[in-house]
Amino acid sequence: MLANFPHSYARLGLPSIALLATLCIARPIGAAAPPHDGQHDFDFEFGTWKTHISRLVHPLSGSKKWVQLDGTSVVTKIWGGRANMVELEVDGPNGHLEGLSLRLYNPQTHQWSLNYASSRGAAFGQPTVGAFKDGRGVFYDREDLNGKPILVRNVWSDITPSSCRFVQSFSADNGKTWEVNWIATDTRV
């Protein structure tokens, strides 16, 4: 293989040639890194999951009453991974809950919009928008809760091939403080 390289490069050896090739194609000093193409950031979640949800019954009310729900979450790839659909079905002391999430990737902004609907309301709410960085997905939106404006933050973390964690939090003070109101711990079936 080294016979095709000029004699002086052949003496460098393969690791040095790889370094030289990297230096030749590296971006100029001070140039911005290309944006992360996140269209496959949710690929880890395709398939069927056992989910355990802890839900704060009355968020931002001072209540500390939590309920536990258990069931399944099925994530299906759409458009080659640039979109996906989540079907959630869980049961708890307050009964049965079915949810649907449609996640859409925008290649221009390199962000995802996450759209959720419950079978009780049968309409998508305000989407949360964001992206993954260093294995952690963070998404935000502004909504009204009981007639008051709030911020919503959704975070995916602790992602492994067999488990992941989703936490939703609300803020009534424009992001100074956050109250967790939904924790989902998923384990691959």
C-alpha cells in the first residue's frame, strides 16, 4: 500500500500518513464548525420500551402529590429517521392514558419540533423545539398553564442502548427556577 506514496511519505508510516491527511482536510483556524446534523439523534429510541412514569398531579401549585404510571412506549421511524412517532400507553391510579408524539427534524435549523397529543384532548399542543448536544437532548417552548405564561423544558438524558430518561419541567419565572413534573424511565423490551 505504501508503494503508491512518494518515498519520503512511506518512511512516515500509516499513523503519520493518517495525521497528515487529517491536517490537509481540516478546517482553517478560526473557522466555525459545521452545524451538527441531528436528523438521527432519536434513532436510539426506535422500538418498543417498557416505561415507568412519575407525574406531578398539579404542577406549579405547591402540590407534592405524584402518581405512578406504567406501560409501553413504541417509537416508529418515519422519513428515514428525519421524523418519528411515539405511541404511549400507560395505566395508573387515575386510569388509562394514551399519548402520541410526532417529532419532526428541520434540516435548515438542525432542530427538532416535538408535538404531543393526548387521546383525551385529541389535538397537538405547542411544540417544544431543540436539539441534542453531547448525548443530551434539550427542548423548550412557551405555554399557558391555568391562564399564566410558563416555560416548558424537556430533557432526554442517560441514553444507553437499553434505557433512557425523559424529564419535563415547568418554570413560572422565565427560567430562573424549574419544577419537575414528569419523569419517564424507559427500558428496552
